[in-house]
Amino acid sequence: MKLYDSFGPNPRAMRMFLAEKGISIPIVSVDLMKAENRQPPYTDRNPGGQLPALELDNGKCIGETVAIWEYLEEKHPAPVLIGATAEDRAEARQWQRRIEQSITENVYNGFRFTEGYELFKNRVLCRPEAGPGLKAIAQDRLKWLDGLIAGRDYIVPNRFTISDIILYCALDFASGVGQKIDPSLGHVTGWFNRVAARPSAISSLHPASAQLKMRG
């Protein structure tokens, strides 16, 4: 197998997942800033153009982060980051979907359509007029989450999961591009600091982050 890796919050989430699992996979670096992921030969393997992507030994390529995680958790069940039972897996997937649909997709598109417009305008359809509204939706949904996780260490009660990885990497990236966590959200802030202290959060930060002045 080989992992196509780059700077960015989703590749960082992949690295954080691997660190939590203790899995090592050979890396092929792709230059996201030069849009190598949006053109051949990368798009011959992964037509979606996203990063990361996992190429299997048989040549098949998995190009969605959560799909890669599902695959690797089946191959390497411990430590559990999705779930060891059908009920636990369903609970983790439920929260993963809520986090992505309500918060992280709005965070990312809010960035692409505003601060990141010059970088993304020729890569994906961008709507600058939508950017402020998407950022506001993300903040509103963070407020919603703040009320739900009161008394919890992590998003899914009593265990660290892929939902924590997804949201942490998104919010750490967002903090440097005009979308900081509202300090009044005490439960989200406490959760963020708890995740930030994990060794995987520290080791997963890309070496180019300092130069690019973005956390990915």
C-alpha cells in the first residue's frame, strides 16, 4: 500500500488517525499548493482529486478519508477509533456525519470562498457571496455542539473516535484563516484543548505549516 499525502486538514486527519492506530504506510507526497491533486497523473488514480488517498497493493485507490479509515479499522481493529460492535460503529458514524455536514464542510467552503478564493478559484466552483453565510452556519452549529457535549471528554460519549479527529483538524486549521472558536463556547474549547494535547495531534502537523502560516 501507499498513501498519497500533502499539507491540509484532511491529510492531517489521516496522519493523526495513523498515529493513533500505530500504523505506518509508505508516503507519496503530492503538492496541494501547486494543484497536483487536480490533474493527471493523480486524478488518473483518484478522479475526485481529494487528498489523502490510499492505493492498495492490487492497484485500487480509495479516495475518501472516512472510507480509508473504515478499511484500515477492519484491517487493524485495535485501538478502536470507530467501533468494536455494530452499535458502537453506528454511534460513531452518526456523529461523524453530524460533524461533517453541520460544521466542517461549512468551515472549509467558508475558507475556499473567501480567504482561500485565489487558491481555489480555478480548482472548484467558488461562490464568494456564500462565504460569510457558511462561516456563520459553522459557528451556529458549534454553539449547538457546545450544548451537547457538556460533561463529555469527547464527542462520542466515553471514547475518542474519528469524529474528534475530523473536527479537531478542521478547527485547528480554521483558527488560522479567520474562523476561531468563539471563546464563550466553553465545552468546545475544553474539548479542543484536550484533543490538542494528544501526541497524535502534535505529530500530525505538516512541516510546511509554519511556512504557509496555516495549520494543516
